[in-house]
Amino acid sequence: MRTITFLARGALWLVPLIALGGALLVLISNKPGDAQGGGEVTISVKAPLSNSVKIPIAVVKGKECTITLPSNPTTGYQWKLGNKPNSKVVSDLGSEYNAPTEPIPGRGGTETWTFTAAGKGTTAIVLKYIRPWEKTAKPARTQVFNVTVQ
């Protein structure tokens, strides 16, 4: 049995996740917002899921959503957008690499992508873990996030 960890409004929920290949830990944090819980949303995927698993995200129009994935640029890999999400629904504010806290050679860190919920609707954010110079190679990982803006 695998577990998804949800952290929202100060409560910690552990939800069993069955029938997914590979290790998985997802941390979802709802930052303080309005009375309806309309704050920014942070998604941290501690171990990438199977390529077939799509992670749903719901966010309020005008708020930010950040997605953090494991990354190790010393291997040449980096996360890139596999598609352009519908700009009427979300806009891409860019990404940044976060180095590990202990600077051990070869140790990976994380890569954080930030999006703004531009307007109501749904769109997919597809991130691919690739080596940019390997134009014909398949991505090492692909992670899909289905975003709904309310």
C-alpha cells in the first residue's frame, strides 16, 4: 500500500493509495487565503508517479499554484513543459531549480514550477523530464497535472 500525504489548513491527512506502480509521496499545501480556503496551492511530488497517473489540481482564479518535482541537473535532465497549457486558464510564471540542503556531489534537488490561475476552466500541464540536447529520445519521466480553475 502506498500513501498520499495531504497538508491543508494545518491538518495532516494520510490517504492510502493502492494500485499505482512505484513509490509515491505527494504533499499538497493550501496556503492561507480567503474564508473559503481560496489560497495558493502547492503540490510537491516526492517521487514521480507512473506516466499514466494524472494529478488533479483545483485552484481559485487569481491565485498561484506551484508544482515541485525531484530533479538532478548533474545527470543532464531537467523538467520542461511538454505542452502549452491553455493561457486563458493558467499562465506559466517559470521554474527554478532548488539545490539540496547538503551540497553532496551528484545529489539532486527539486525543480519548482509556478503558475497563476488566469480564468475559469480546465487545462493540462504536462511536464517532461528530458535532456534538452537529446531531441529524439523519449522523456525519462512525464507528469501530467489536470488543473481546474474555479
